[in-house]
Amino acid sequence: MNSKDNKRILFLLVFLMFLLVAPIIYLTYFTVFKADDIVKHPANRRSELRENSVKRGTFYDRNHEVLAYSNGEKYNYHRIYNQPIIYSHIIGYSDKIVDKYGLEKELNDYLVGKEGSKLLKTFKSIVNKNYDPYTGDDITLTTDTDLQEKTRSVLSANSDKGSVVIMNPKTGEILSMVSLPDFNSQNIAQDMQKINEANNGALFNSATKGKFAPGSVYKIVTTTAILESGISQKYTDEGVEKIDNGREFKNAENKSYGRVDLRKAFTNSLNTYFVRKSVDMGIDIMGPVSEKYMINKKVNFELPLETSTWTYKRNGFDRTALAAGGIGHDTILVTPLEMCMIASTIANDGVMMQPHLVKKIDSSDGKNVVRNTPTVLSEVTSKENADLITKYMVNVVNNGTGTEAYVSGIKVAGKTGTAQLDLKEGTNNAWFVGFAPADDPKVAISVVIPNVKDYGSQAAAPIAGELLKYAVKNLQLEEE
């Protein structure tokens, strides 16, 4: 065999090798790098057909109460919601006609068992007879259904709109979350036209997506900054504080209090005090403290969560805007979940925990897939500062603007807020945030009733007081 023949054989071998390797590279590229894009492409119906062949996983609450499950046969499953109204903004719905919303949408890949390859699933079903590749993962939430029902009942008895978030300040677990108006998940296909025609925000989860001016509940953040900065806490209140361009800030009902300290200013929610102290500290102090509380920072959450924001700039920032920010007005916008996280931070010795709705996710054979454990999100301030703010918040409920949240036999810490929306119409965002028991916090709460003519002390505080009383007396929370 001459060299010419050897070259031909070598060329043939290389060509055959190319024919063998090229398809492998091609398949690897699409399997590893492009699979998600192909699966999610709107023209690809194989994903939809596969989903219809899978029995969606079951939702449970923290006490293992069944909240949602699938019934029927392969390709003809239908979803059953045991609590279709009180969980409408949390679990949401999965429907062949109107698609998905809530955790049904956000955790869909788990619910239909999409994680892992088909080959791996088939292998698992062979070696483990308890594993069903055509059944999705089960999801256990952190919520307590009795508390969820109570929260919705109390809120709806007092208002047709608003949000309440209740969480465990030590773990970040969401114990209850309600947004009004809401809807019936079980009847979503039949009701969708009526919901769209009503156009009242029934499909908008204001607890996580709504951004509201916080008003005086933001004074918790400003108070933290005052304590962190070490500036003088003394002030002489004359009932009005005038900033550079002539804008005047006044106290509620135009009251003046004379010589005050931080405790008295916080208890009586003096706008003048916090306006002056915010300007004295400047944005170089107020900005970073706000960011420690996750203002202007993205917070990961199982449901879509808007970032709470304060639009400011470090250089040449308008002192009037800074003054307004110190009392929660103008360019500060927060979600109810964010305000519950702020209250939880004070309750948890100055440490903010990562909020979460999902306790664990298990596969159909009972194997754990995901387990959420308490995780620190931000170390905001010292325990000493948090303890001092707690004392101020207890005084608010006992002797200040938050007396409507007072609960006999339970020490409640809280702060009211009233963010003016329309001076001519007299409308406000009415707020209350707090926690209980103040000495060993079990639950933290935020309540907002938007666009009402009442103050936070009138519209939000009574709701918070009733729910804190119920939660402290009825919740059984395991030690983490």
C-alpha cells in the first residue's frame, strides 16, 4: 500500500469521524444550550401536550392542609382549589383557557416535574417504584390557612381594598398575605370577562406589586438613621419647619410640642422633627441606611415583587426632597411586603431575614427537592438600636397615635402612617406596621388601606390590632 492509498484511507477515516461527531455536537448544542428556548417557543405545542399529560403537584399549607390538587385522568386533569378566594393572589390558578397566575405560574416547572431530563425520570421510575414521572412536585407553603382566612375576613370587613402581610420576623416566613380586591380561582375561566369589565384590580396582587407612599411608617427608617449617625436628638418644635425653597412641613392638626426628644417625636409622629433631622443628616446618611432596609434593591421572592424605591441622587440632591423623604412622602414608594420586612427587622434585633412563601418542595416519591431555611438578607442596625426603636413603637401603641392597635394582655409595638395623596379630596394611604409580643416577637404585620379619607390610626391600626391578637393567641410556630 503506497502513501497515496494511506492518505485516502486517512481522509476517509476523518470524514467518517466527522459524520459521527457532527450530529453529537449538533444534538448537544440544542439539548444543552437551546432546549429551554425551544421548549418555551410559542409555536412548540409539545410542551403543552406534555404538561397536560402530567398530574400537577399538590399545594399544602404549613400544617399540611391541602390547598390545591389535580383530579381526573391523563390529558384530562382539572384543578381543584379548596381555598379558591383567600389564596387567589398566592396560589393563583392554572387553567387551559386563561393560562396561569400566582405560584401556579411562577413554580410551574416544579408542579409539572420539568426539572431533570426525561431519560433520568424514566430511569428513576424503574429503580424507584414510588416515583411517578407523570406526577409533578408537591409544594408546602409557609402560610397558616386559619390565619389567612382570618386576615381576609378582617380586612374585607373594614375595606374593599388594601393589603395585609404577616410574617415571622425570625425566619422570614410569610404566614399570611391578602390583597383586595381578589377573585375566585375555581371559577376563573367563567369569571374572567366580568373581572376584566370591572377593571378594579382583582388580578393585581398589591401586597407585592403595589407601590405606595409610606408616610410616617417610614420614620422607622429615619429613626434608625438618627441613631446610627449619632446626631443630637433634641429639637424645639414650633409646629412648622421651613426648608430652603420655602416649602413648609407641619404636624398633624398643626400641633406644636415645644422641646422634644426622639422618643416623644416618634410617639407623636412629629413631621417637623423628622424633616429637620433628615436635612441635618443629609443623603449620605439617609441613603445608605435606606438601602440597608432594601430600598432601591431587588429582593428575590417566589411571586413577582416590585422593588421599593426612593428616587434620589448623592450630589446636589434637593434638600426639600430629602426632607419629604424623611417622613415617607414624595419620591419614596414601598410595597406592603417591604414595610412588613422593615417592621420585622426591628423585631429581629436589627437583622432583616429573606422573605419566603415556600417551605419545601418534594417529588412524587417523597424526596425533598427544595427546602427553604432562615437566611439573613441584611444586617441593618445594632440590637441596641432595634431595642430602643421597639420601646418607641410600644409607646406609640400605648400612648401615641397607635392606640387603636392596643391589645389587652399583649405588648404590641407599632407605628402609624398617613401619606397624603390629594389635599383637595383629603385622601390618604393609611398605614400601620408593627409586631407582637414586643418582648419576644412572634409575628410582624403591615396593613395599608389606600386612597381613603381616614388616617392610619383610624383605618389601619384597628385591623392590625385584631390580627396581632389572633395570631399571637392561635399560631403554633415550630422553633427553627
